[in-house]
Amino acid sequence: MNRYPTVLTIAGSDSGGGAGIQADLKTIAALGAFGTSAITALTAQNTQGVRAIHPVPPAFLQEQLEAVFEDITIDAVKIGMVNTVEVAQIIAQVLDRFRPRFVVFDPVMVSTSGSKLIQDETVSVLWSELFPRVNLITPNLDEGEILIGGEIRTAEAMKAAALEMTERGCKAVLLKGGHLLGPTIYDVLAQREQEALILESDYIDSRNVHGTGCTLSSAIATFVAKGNSLAESIIFAKEYIAGAIRCGADVVTGHGPGPLNHSFSPLSMQVLS
């Protein structure tokens, strides 16, 4: 019998629909895979900011994860908002038990509106419990600075920071440079025992970039689930993000920075099934 390529997203819920679980499931569906989910936290937010965060009890998160893994074959996992030590530990235990073949972790720490989404003591646990267990992490510059404890403001500094993260235990790092101002966006891909690559793309003028990180990591997971290599999946995911930003640039959703257009007909993109 046929089976859908299947992705599990482990992340927070965004009541505004632009990021988190909502963005992940939209992305996975738009790219032709089947999305499953486990919610780590509920947020009350809209395009103008985060009003409140309600963590899901760790035991219930574990129930969600086990319910999915015990019944459905998971081809790739995306991890997003992990805001407490207990949540990080539960996810690590479940990854050890079920051993999915590919895991990408977008270490969400600060929202687009500037709200802090992680407890301070959780950062060290990410290094010890989660980073060694995943295939790729995708921090943005703000998150990268938190992780290495230093400033990252140039492409060369990004390269050095990404390499430092691999030396500290990450298998692969895609450090995203969208927060640097200029006509060209620089992302850095670093993998253990390999030379770091600087990936360039054109800057797209749009205020509607809420949920970009969630969307990118979900797209990478989806392309891997469909049979692409890590490098191919990153390239295809970046193409998808560019199209989603362009097609959502002139759309008004709420009174603040809006989301991408997740459903801009990306299925014509080159993907492997």
C-alpha cells in the first residue's frame, strides 16, 4: 500500500496562525507531505506580539509524542519551541527511544516581535540534551548570539560561529543571516569535518516575515522526508521561503508584521517523491 511522506512537528502553538505548529503544518501540507504534531506550549499571540505563554505539562507532551510514534511511521522530525528544561528532557528521551532517521531543530528563543520564548536555564540543556541528538539546527542571528554568548554581525562572524557550534557538539548548523541589513542575505551551513559554506540569496522587501524560521525548518524536514539529501533539502527550502515571502509581501493580516504565503502553489518546485 502507498504511504504519505510524514513529518512530525514538535513546537508551540501560535494562535495568530503565522508561526509555530500552524505554520509548520501549512508548510508540510503545501509541500506534499503528511503532518503530525506534538504541542510543547500554547501562546496567546497575534501579528503585534506574544501576550502569554502556557507550557504544556511534560507528561502530556510525552503522551502526544508516544501516540504519534507508536502508530505512524515518521520520516522526519522538526523541533521548534522548547521553552523549559523538562520539555527538552522529554523530547530527548523520546528521540532515544524511537530514533527517527532525521531531526531538524529550530531553537526558537525570541519571537519576531522581540518576546523571549525560552527560560534562561533551558539553553544549557539544549546543548547537553538536544543538540547532540539532532541532525541539523537552524538558529537565526539572535539565537546564535545566545548560543555562543557573543556578537554575530558579519558573514565571516557567522561562519566562525557556525563552526564553533559544530565543535561544541552540533552535527550540522544552518545559521540564518536574515537579520543583517543589505541587498544580499547570507546563510552559513557548517557540518562536522567539512568546510563551512556561505549561501547567498537576494533580500526580499516585505514586512510579512513572521514565522520564517518555523517555515524554513519545516520545509527542510519535508524535503528530507520526500527523499532529498540534506543539501538538496536546504536549497529547495530556501527557494520555497523566497516564493512564500514574495507572494505574501502585499497581503495584510492584522495590524503588525504578517505571515508568509504558505500556499503559493509550491508543488511545481523540483522535489523527489
